[in-house]
Amino acid sequence: VPGTAGSAAASFKPDYNAVRKAIEDLLESNEDYDDGSYGPVLVRLAWHTSGTYDKSTNTGGSNGATMRFLPESNWGANAGLAVARDLLEPVKQKFPWISYSDLWTLAGATAIEAMGGPHIPWRPGRSDYAPDQFVALPDGRLPDGDKDAKHIRDIFYRMGFNDQEIVALCGAHTLGRCHSDRSGFLGPWTNAPTTFSNLYYVELTENKWHKKKWKGPLQYEDKSGQLMMLNTDMWLLWDKKFKPFTQEYAKNEEKFFNDFAAAFSKLLELGVPFPEGAQTV
Ligand code: CCH
């Protein structure tokens, strides 16, 4: 009957708060996982699914959820993110109307807020590509931790970010840790890796950092040997244009929260063809 599907669709109201709640319930569901929270790895999933965007060709980004498929699922940069994708699978089963691409980005936004961070403005509207519906992206769109400021700018300018936004986004390293079996790097950036704060910038500017002596890849450590920085993190201090933002965020957490929320929200929307008038939920 013409119109039936339309009216059924019109009466259906997706409950994004219920999805947020289901995500929140997963965050501390396994006390043996890392520091007791899946929050950081969910933030990394949201970032890596979005951070493939190239503004010059309008390719990549979170729309499509192409990390479900080879070769992207197997990129070195995405090692370990199957943990996050698998964790969210029951949520997808419970709310089959949400796309993976909306779910993965919403999970990152929800995790930031649940770990004490700012509210991240988030809009639904992404759709998932079928495996034969897109051209696989070239590897190399995500940053490498052992590189320098030029590399960081090449990667983030390609997405359409400026220096201030780059420094704000990298503050997400206040969360979580590096895993030797994922990236090869090892350790957390802060002593509070499950709390969203400006501690990353405080450590970067106030702690003393030296090259770690080990057989692993180049990384920096503090005197305690407990905390780490990647080479790219150090460049947020060493680069003349990045440094003032790093110092400002170390002093002013409220400014960091506001700037992070804006930049992270923008990241999650790169390349997404939202329907006209799409609203935050
Ligand atoms: Fe990152 N990040 N990231 N990162 N990242 C890693 C872990 C996290 C780089 C490299 C690494 C952002 C920018 C950069 C998170 C969020 C963001 C790891 C360790 C490497 C390496 C992976 C492992 O071993 O598990 C580099 C290089 C850059 C920029 O130049 C941005 C931007 C964000 C988000 C806005 C989070 C969160 C983690 C912790 C993940 C976890 O599992 O604990």
C-alpha cells in the first residue's frame, strides 16, 4: 500500500539516549581490561574511523564505517580496534536501526562525556557502505607516532584542521595507553588515563622527558619510567606554533574542554552528507 512504509517511518522515533545508556553500561563492564575502562579505546575508534578524511577529494571519514572491511580493518594504525568494534556489536544488535558509522562516533562522544569530559555535539545521519559500494582508501591516512611536526600538519591539514585544533585534538592522549602488541609503543601519558582532563598538557609542559632506552620504537618517558610521550606528542611542545596552545591548555582546562568539544565534533562530521537540517541529539 503506497504510503504505508512512509507512515511507519514517520512514527518511528530513534531513541539515541537509550543507545548512549547502552554504551555507558559497557564502559566499565570488565575491570580486568586495561585501566578498567573501555572508554579510551572507544574514543580511538571514533577518531580512526573519522580521521581518514581527505578534504581535497572528499573521501574517507566516518560515513560508511569502512573499517568493518579489509584492508582498512587490518591497517597497522587500526591494530587493537577490533576490541572496540566487537564491544559495540551487542549494542548494534539491540538497536539495529542505528548505522555502525553513527554508533562508532556516538560511542566516542559518549565515552568522552562519561569520563568527565565536555559534552560533544553529535548528529546522526551517517550510513554504512556495502562492501562493493566504495573504493578502498589508501593506507597511510592516519598519523605515525614516531614522526615530526611536518607529518602531523600533513595529516591534519588534509582533514581541514588548523594548528589550534590539532593541539586540542591530541589532548585526547590524556586518556588510555599504548600497547606493545598494538602500536609497539608502551604505557600511558598520564596517571589518570580513564579521566578526561587537561593533564596531558600539564605533564607535557611540566614533567621532564627523555628518550626511553629500550629495544622498542622511539618514545619518551619521564623520570619515573611510568609515563610516556610519543615523538609526535613532543612536537606539540617543540614546534613554535603548536607550543602556545599546549601551554594555554595546560593552564586553562575550561578553554581546552571548549576547544576539544568543537574540534572533536568537527572530526566526527568530516565528509558526512547530513540530511538538510540535521539536528544534534
Ligand atoms: Fe592517538 N594514539 N594519536 N589520538 N589515541 C594512540 C592511542 C590513543 C597518535 C598515535 C597513537 C590522536 C592523535 C594521535 C587516542 C586518541 C587520539 C596510540 C597507541 C598511538 C601510537 C595505540 C595502542 O598501542 O593501543 C598520533 C601519532 C596522533 C597524532 O599525531 C587523536 C587526535 C585522538 C582523538 C581525538 C586515544 C584515546 C588513545 C588510547 C587508546 C587506548 O586503547 O587506550
